[in-house]
Amino acid sequence: MPTKGTRPPRPAAVPGDRPAGLSTDVPGGVSRAVAVPGVVAGLRPLSARSVVLSLLLGSHPPELPVHALVRIVEPFGVSGATLRVALTRMVTAGDLRRTGSTYRLSDRLLLRQQRQDAAIAPAVRAWGGDWELAVVTATGRGAAERAQLRADLAALRLAELREGVWTRPANLARPWPGRPADRVQHWTGRPGPPPAELAATLWDLEGWAGDGRALLAAYEEVTAPADRFAIVAAIVRHLLTDPVLPEPLLPAGWPAAALRDAHAAYRAELTTLARAAG
């Protein structure tokens, strides 16, 4: 169990999910290193697949004609020929569906888009002081199943108090899903330690806030289209690890709302660009 003054590592992004509006194939990075230590420095260039998925994941409805895609991806350094090769491969891989000259997210990615839209801006409710508690009760699990269970619990924005015991404030307006309900006991209660002190042992709140402010600063400073795109991708991934705690448990100046505003503004830019290109 964590002790006062020690913090476990910050939770990783949910495996297998891509954030709404930006694809995690973009590793949060840029073709040129941006001076934001530990956040977006030294990351890979954008790929054509990353740009296409990002545009469509952020579009409602998630479809664009090929001529619009050709115009939109040009500022990101993707040629028309490279784009067409990527589109063909994505259709073959089941990422996209093609109708005439229009490309649309596949049903599989439409479901992912819905999950990710909710993950970027999760619904919250008034907090009365209760905490969720999830205790793992399944036994005889292999390593892969244990890893998946941990990922499922992290996706619910729970933090691990000790092995097999996960918790968080009960301020999220979400149903408890069928998985992992079959492998855990879940209820609510009130902890003995002061809530703010407990939250500080479960999440590296100051570290998360510092990285968030660095991303916001980079977003304001960078002007190159590919670099801005990549920084917003890092913002999206960072938001997926936001514990979404009640305000009384957060340090002053918590940057989550500003990060969401930056993401929303950039997605609006992409939407405007897509409409103009169409």
C-alpha cells in the first residue's frame, strides 16, 4: 500500500484505444523536437495513416471525400500519392470503408470513436464524499488476463491502492460495465484518511499538472501545422490519463479544462478545414 509522501507511477493510457480527434499512431511527437522536456520532445514524424485517422475520428459524421483529404493532408507533409496508398491499405486492414470516392471509419472504429469521445470529456456528477472501491476476486488468472483486468480498471479511472484493490472518488456519471464486473466486487464507501491526502498518494497530481501546463505552453508557441497536430495528439493522450477528481481534491491551477479547450479549438479548426476542402 502506498505510504504518505510516496506516489505510484502515473497511469498509462488505455491500451488499444485511440483518442477522439487524434490518432495515437502519432506518438504525441513532432518531426522536430519541441522544447517541452518529457512530454513531446524527440518524437517521430506524422504518418499518412495517423493524419487520416485523426481527421476522421474527429469528424461527425466521420467521412471525407478523397479530394478533400488530399487538400487537408498537404500541410502535414503527406503527398497525394502517399495518401492514396495509405487509404488503400486502411480499407484492406478494415480501418476504413469506401463508397465511391468517400472514405468513412469502419464500424469497429465508429465504436472506438464513441468510447473516446466519452473518455476525452467524461460525465461527472456532484460528489458527496463517497469513493468507489473495486476488489479483485477472480483467481487462477494468467498473466495476459491479469494485464487486461488492470487495463479495464484503469480505463474506469480507478487507481490501485494495493494489489487487487482499486479506488477513486465516486464522482463519475458512468455505469459499471459487464467487464470487469464478473471479476471484481464493487461498492462505495468513505475512506479513513483525509480524501485529499489519499488522492495525493494514488495519483501524481503535481506531475500531471506540470506536464499539462508544458503542453499548453507548447501549443501556444508552435505554429508549424505538423508540430501543432502532434502537440494536440499529446494533449489528447494526456487527457486520457486525467483522474477527473472532484475539485476539492485537486491542486490549485489544475489545467484539465484548459487542455480540453485547446483540443476542442483545434478539432474545430480541422472541421473547418475539412468543410472548406470538401
